[in-house]
Amino acid sequence: MKVTLNWLRQYVDFNWTPEELTERLTMLGLEVEGVQKLGGEFEGVVVAQVITRDKHPNADKLSVCRVNDGQGERQIVCGAQNFQAGDKVPLILPGATLPPKPGDKEPFVIKVGKIRGVESHGMMCSGEELGIDPESIGLKKEDGLLILGPDAVVGRPLAAHLGRGGSDVVYDLEVTPNRPDLNSLLGIAREIAAITGNAVRVPSDTLPAGDTDASSLVGVELEAADLCPRYVARVLRGVRVGPSPDWLRSALEKVGMRSINNVVDVTNYVMLETGQPLHAFDFRLIARGDRAVPTLRVRRALEGEKFVTLDGREHTLSAEALLIADPEKAIALGGVMGGQNTEVSAQTQDILLEAAYFTPTGIRRTSKKLGLRTDASYRFERGADPLGAEAASRRAAHLILELAGGTLASGSVEVHPTPPVPRQITLRHQKVNDLLGLRLAPAEVELFLGQLGLRPASRSAGGSSEPASFTIPSYRVDLKREADLIEEVARLYGVDKIPSTAPRQGRGTHPFDERYDQIMAARRLLAGLGLNETQGQTLIAHASAGGLPAATTLSLSNPLSSDMDVLRPSLLPGLLDVLRHNLRRQNTDCALFEIGRVFRSEQGVVREGWRVAIALTGARAPGFWAGSERDARFDIQDLKGLVEEFLEHFGLRGYGMRARAESESGALYIESGTVTLGGGKLLLGELGQVHPRLARDYDLRDPVFVAELDLDQLLARRNTARSFKALAAYPAIRRDIAMIVPESVTHEAVLQAVRQSKAAHLESVELFDVFRGGHVPAGQKSLAYALTYRAAERTLTDADVAGAHEKVVAQFRQSLGATLRE
Amino acid sequence: MATLIDELDPLKRAALDAFQAADALPALDQAKGQFLGPEGRFTGLMKRLGSLPKEERPAAGKAINAAKVEIETALTARREALELLAARPAHATDFTAPGRHRRLGRLHPLTQVTDDIVRAFRALGFAVADGPEIEDEHHCFDALNTPQDHPARDAQDTFYLGTPQRPLLRTHTSSVQIRVMSQQPPPVRIIVPGRVYRRDNADATHNPTFHQVEGLYVDRGVTVGDLKGTVEFVFRELMGTDTKIRFRPHYFSYTEPSFEIDFSNALVRKLGKDWLEIAGCGMVHPQVFENVGYDPEVWTGWAFGFGIERIAMIRYGISDIRLFYENDVRFLNQF
């Protein structure tokens, strides 16, 4: 909603600067989104009269004049020749600026100065200097000063003399959806009146007695009172449709509305003034049919009925839409836009002026369905004043008569079957103070509400702190219950004046609280392991990396684009997108993780789960200038080690990792493994190397390694309990075993063999070398293990260890087919 | 037996020369063996002491011992010198050159800001709560008093899923208010950070996914003053002690009275503004209490919410919200 400072002042007095008005409105809840100062044309230029004109003592072509500027006399030195004493001319005063002429860099500022030794206090102006074409204002074109007509009033600002706008300030206000009454100048004026205590000046709506009764000229039949509870029609005959006067045109243009003609402009002006949308029909274009007088039917549209609105668009309507119709045709889309067939034009002589109340829901549906939003529909769908139609109709008729002449049929034709009963709301004073944390006296509360036009309807006899009931003005459609009145008190008291109280102590609980810490712990661990945290898009492309499982992936019914049409079922496609983004920007080394939610559908049930995902590509370590490792790239063991380190520190025990058959790996991986618990029964996650074909699609050059774990499972299985184990007091003995085994023998199989050997005092088994090639036959590999033996209560002897170690060696030979390398 | 004593001095001199000549520890060990080892020349000399006449032995023994001490002292000194030499780096270190780094990752700026917010609220006894991102109309709109035909419910503004019950992606974390109040009795003191979704095309200030934080406090006798006090505390914690807070009346369907919160500090003034809008809040609407089965005559409360990206953008001077979701490592490494 746009309003201007000058326009507002017509309805209420306030002595604030434009900046103070911004502040006041903002603190009332009318956020000022924009302020535009209109400089006003011809600032500092007044109508002046030349009293005397004498020759300049030092210059032939100059004259020295005494000039009356309305306040007093000034001495002006002038170079023009076309004037004489008595002429009225524009005078620009010192301090004001002339508009820059083409080619000028800066506007020309008028100063008091000496011209050839004689002081000049201003400058008399030519049309050219002011940027005025004399003929456009009905004056003769001539060299020299702009000579104004003899009727010009000395001292008047030139802008006012020419009927042009003075300076003004346009405010762009954000009206919250609960306050449709503020979509009007009067509504805003009421707010200002409430805090200043000044009265609102209701604009004149006096109407002359008419020659004919309106009801003898037109009839109204209300067939859809649910959509249009009230309809008021007035008839004006013999109007002269023409351009609007400057004040009207300028008022509309300042707030961004186009001037059309005097009649239409009045309907718009009164809408802005009162918040009540109005419509003017060309009365002669309304068909009479077989009735005695033209009769408007307010009816629902027929299913599929076509209608052409003022803007020339044809709409196909449904029965939800409301039409104003004559016996032959629809003439307006009620509350939204009038019809082309009855538009007011230059030829229009008689007018039917409509003022009605349309219910919000109906207008909203129609407007949305047709994609047609107008200033009228906007106001009706938010809620117009159910009782505002008559006053606005009178005001508009008053202005049309004033601006377009004509005669008004007396009275109006009004259909208003069930006028609303004024709403009353009970307010307990105690509740006001309890909620706001204030100690207002009941009288203060009543004062605030009274300033907003809420009158006490009942008051308990003695009673200060007893509940009081207030009658709500019809335009305050937002006030429905006690809390709403308390808000009004807070606004008028001043929200900024409500004292803050120190936060109270207490302890909230929620099951997620602990989980939040656990998730943060996971994040910190992963960051500590050298990974940067990412936050990916929840919405990803259905055609994402490796293909998403169609049956369980959740799609949007109204996606913005095919890039974001499903909810991520995994964090990995998003991480690959992030890698691509980085590689395209030459960030070739990435070690990333994300913790976030994924979504899937299980037999039609929507499931959300937390996951953690890791992606590695590029250089293993930050750049360094020496050493054989400096060019090392990430490999699968980096990923595996990261996952292991993370799981161990996060408190997950007893998990296993296994290779996954290529057939189960899916399109994402060239090689992958699983992380499981319970001997493979519970899947915790997966990890592997991204398939080069996919990596190429994503412009990823170095091998890419990714892992994804089910964070919900990790949180459920996590065990962070720790208990101290006494430090070993006796020395350990280490024995190494190097053996050649078939390629298929896994580390897990070796550990299994160690367990089977039941070797005594064996403390740990550590793989320290894997070797292929050389003397190792093809299809085999050499494994080297360090076995550490230790007893808790004594120092082991070589003999103790020899026996145990022999068992291990024997078991390796037996179950692994190992050849021991001595 | 003048010969033994006569030999002593040249032998000692030879030993001292040999130690001095050793240029590394192995050479020194070799030299030590030559003189002091079991077959060493000095050891040999000592062995011959027994063959001396009895009366000459004390003097000879004394002389030999003195020589031995001298040799061993020289040996120790030479060893220390050579050890030091061996330990000294081959080249002097250029302390201006970068050392060998390990990679240390960083938390995403949104995570850091969220955690700061959580920390501030937890200092006041708030618990972190959470709820589903895929919501239903009841929790996201109806129970929050959103009018039936409010535009927020439009498919134009809100993402809906294609499944039959037409679930939606929550448009605000306020849906969690309803879930929590429906599940636990008052008093309630929660903070809800989380992702929310609006159907806006991505640009410098919009991303279809973004983060909000919601605070909810319900108790007996909660006032607007409490709301103001808490908001002021939290924003000073977050944005610095010079932060000023302003409340303006506003409208939200689930609070009454409702306010918008502006803040001002040096950062805001640097942007050439007096105030920057930062959050919305209000006293929980009695209708909302009724919707979750709380008695509004007994319980009052406040709720407030704000965008985490907005806080992060102001705090770090980030002008494009998309940077948070692109995850460029040059961006991530700055926080």
C-alpha cells in the first residue's frame, strides 16, 4: 500500500517530519518498506512582481529591478529585455537550484552575489531556464522572462500557480494480512489519530437531493448472498467523462496508479481513501431485457461461462465465480474486475456506481483460479469493511458530481438481507497485564482501545478490574478475541516501552536434546579427521548419480525443476555434486563429509533417517615440498581407515567390513564393501570407489572414494561407556610370522585361524606387511604378522611363547594352506 | 723396568690422537677397541703390570691409571662431540618455509551458527527438539491457526509430495511446536533448529532449502517482558554485546500479539542501515494452545523464530545464500 504524506494530512493532523512518520508507522506495525521523496517541481520558485526596472550603472544590457516576492522586496539584477514594471514573473530565490540543462554536470545553485558591482538576491527566470514550454501553459513564446498572467498571485509557489504538485513523500507500506482496513488512507489516518489523539477528518460526502428516485431507474437482485452479502447501486446521469483535474491525477500517479478518466479515477481514489473498491458501469450499456428498468442480477457464473474483463482477457468461469449480470449478459466479475461491455468511456453519459461487499473466500478462489489479481480483489480477499459500501458510494458520487457534473438520482438501490450484528469482545484487565507484563490501570486500557474506536459496550457497575466488553468497529475484521485486544493495547502503549525481564531459569526436556549432542560429536570427530563439513541440497534430481531406487524414492508433485524433483534418498548424489562443483573450480583436493537427513518411502510410509557420508578425492595430504608421500592420492585404504577411526572413536564396537560382490555393488561403485554388525546381519553402511564411468560424468579426474553410514543405527548401537584396564606390568614377547597364502585368504580368515589355535597368552595380532610379486608365486601373496604374547602375572619365557606360537603356525598351515617363510 | 713407563706416554699420545682423528662414532668405537678393548694396546700394557718387580708396581700402576683416566676422559669428550655432530641436522632448517601439515576439517558455517544459537538457549535451560521435515497440513498449518485458504498452503509456495496423503515439506520449524506440545505436558522450553522448505527459485537471497531456529517457552505467567528479555539475551550472545533489539508489532497466525524483531549493531551500521529485520515472534495464540490441548487460561508462552542463513550472512558478510549449499572448499575453509 502506497500513501503520501500530503494525502494523509488531509485526514488527520500530525506534526511529524517525514522520518518521524516512518518511525511511528513502523512502531505501530505498519512496516515502511520504501520512502520516496518527491522533490516537487520548481522548489524555491515563486510568483513575483516587478516593481521598478532601472538601468544597471555598469552594464548596458543589464537592469536592476525591485521585485515583490510576496514577503517583501528584493533587488534583482536581470539581463532580459522583455519585461516591464508590473509584470509578474517566476523568481527563484537564493539557495534554490535550477534543473540542470543538457550538458550541465550539476544543477545551478542560486546564490546572493554581485553582478557588475550590484547585488542580486535571486534570479527572474525564463521558461527555458525552468524547463517550461510557455505554450504548454497557455502563454506566448518569447525571448526573455516567462511573463505570467495578471491573475498570478504574488508570493505563491510557481508549482501551485501552475497546478503542479509540490514536494511530497511517498511511503510504501507493508500491510500485514490481518489488517485489511489499513489498505486505505483513512485506515492509516485512524492509526495516526489513535496515537496523536487528533480526530480523523472524514471527507465530505454530501449529496444534493436528486430529481428521480434511484429505484425507479435500476433494480438489483441478489441471488448469491453468501458471496455478496451487500450491494449498493447509485445512478448519475448526464456526466461529462473527461480528464481528471491535476490534483486527482497527481494523487493517483504518486501512488503508482494510472489516471484513466475523471469517473474511473474517482472510483480508484475513493477505494484508496476508504478501502472500499467501487465500480462504475456505463449505465446505458446495461440491458433492460423485458424488465421495466435495467435490473442487475448478482449471481454465480454458469459452469464454463465465458466473460471478457476490462483488460480484454476472456475468462472461462466455474460456478464458484460471481457475476454481476443484466438480463442479457454478465457485466462484471464481482469484486474482481468489470466487463469490457459496460466500460465507462468518453461517450458515457450515465453511470451506475457499484459499491458492494464481497466475501473474502469467494474472491480469493476466483482471483486465484483466473490468475487475475486487482486492487479490488486484493482488498476483498483480505476482508473489506462489511459496512463500508454506503459511505464510499456517497463519497464517490459526491466527487463525480464535483468533477464530472451530471445529476444524481436520489437515494440508492441497496440489497443487504442480513446486516451483521456488531461484534463484542470481552476483555479482562488482569489478562492484559498478565500477558504484557505491565501494570496498566483499566482506564488506560479503555483509553487506548477507545482511541482505536472500540467503545465499551458494558462495564460492571463498580468496576475497575472487572471484565469490560467492547464493541468492535466493522472495519476491524481482525479483532476476534481477547488476545487481539491485548495486542491493540500493546501497540498503543508502545511495544518498545514494555520492560524486558531477565530470562527465567528452568530446565526443558526433549528426547532429541541428547541426540543433538551426539550428532555434533560425530561432526566434530569427522572434522578432526580432516574432513570439511558440507550441507547439501535436500532436493536433488531424479536422474542423479548411479540412479536412485525408483520404488522408494519420494518425488515432489510440484517441483521447481527437474534438477530438484525428488527428496534425497542418500547423501551421496549431493556429495558428488559438490565434488563436481569443486573440481570445475580447480579445487582438485576434497575431503568432505555431510551429516543430514535422507528420505524414502517404505510400502507407502514416509521414512526420514539421518546419515553420514564421506567423499575423498585428490591429494591425500596438504601440499609439502619434500618426501616420497607428497604426491600421494587418496585411495580406498584412506577411506577405510577414516571410517574405522570414526567408528572406533564414536563408540561403535564389533562391526565388520566385507567386500561386496560386484553384482551387489550397484552402478555407483567399481568396487565396494559393507559395514555390518552382528556378523553381517545388520547393515550399517557401505564404502567403495566410485565407478570411473560415473566419475567421468561428474568431471572427476582422480579416483573418488565415498562411504555412507546409517547414523540412526550408529546412534542406537553406540557405546561410549569406558572402563579402565590395568596397564600391563610384565614385558611382552613379539614373534613375527611371514607366510605365503592363496590370494583368497583374507585378514579376517587369518584372525579366525588365530582364534582357532587357542594360543595361550596371545595379546594381539597385527598385520604389518602384504607383498605380491618377486619370489611370491602368482595368485598368492605374502602376509607378515606380528604376534604379541604377554602374561598378566609374570614374565613369559621363550619356552612359554614357543609352545603357543607353534600352535598358531600349525593352524595357519592347516586352515589357510600357508607356506611359512622362515 | 723403565721400558713400560717409557712406553706409556707415547701410547697415551697415540690414543689421544686416534680419538681426535675419529670423525664419526664408528671410527671412535674402532679406535677405542684398538686401545681399550680386550686386545687393545693399553689393555696389553696393563696386563704387563703384573710382570714388574713388586717394588716398581705401585708407581707404575699409578702412572698407568692416571693415563687411563686421561684417555677415557678424552674418549668421553670426543664421543659427546661426535654424537652432537651426528645429531645435528644435515642442513640448517629454514624456519620460514611451511612445515608438513595434517589436514584438519571445518564445520560448515551453518552448523557453527546453529551451535552458537543452541548454546545461547541452553544457557537458559532450553532443550533441543526436533521433528519431521515431511509434515502434514495439520502440524504445519491447521494447528498453527493458518487460515484454510492462506496462500502459504498453495502449491505455488509449498512443496507437496506425490504420495496419496499429500504430505508436504515443512515451511517452518513451527510445526515442531505443535508436535512437542501435543506430546508433552507444559511447561515447555525447547529450541528447534532445522531445515525448512519454500518453493522459491534459488537466487542470492533464496534457496528452496534453508534453516530456521524456533524457540518455544510455555509456562505459567509468561509475559511479553519475558519474551523480550530472552530475545535480547540470545541476540547479544550471538551478535555481540553492542547489539540493540527493537520489537515492532506484526502479524503471525500462531501468535497474538505478534512482533517482528529488528537488531542493530556495528555490522548493521556498516551496511548503512539503522535496523535489520532478523526474526519474528509473539505470544502463543490461545487458539494454538486449544489446538494442542493446553488450557490458555492457565498457560501462556512465547515463540520466536529466525533464519539461520540470515544470521550467518550478517555475521560473516556473505551476500549470496547459494554459497552455503555449493560447498566450495574455498568457502568452507574460511570458517
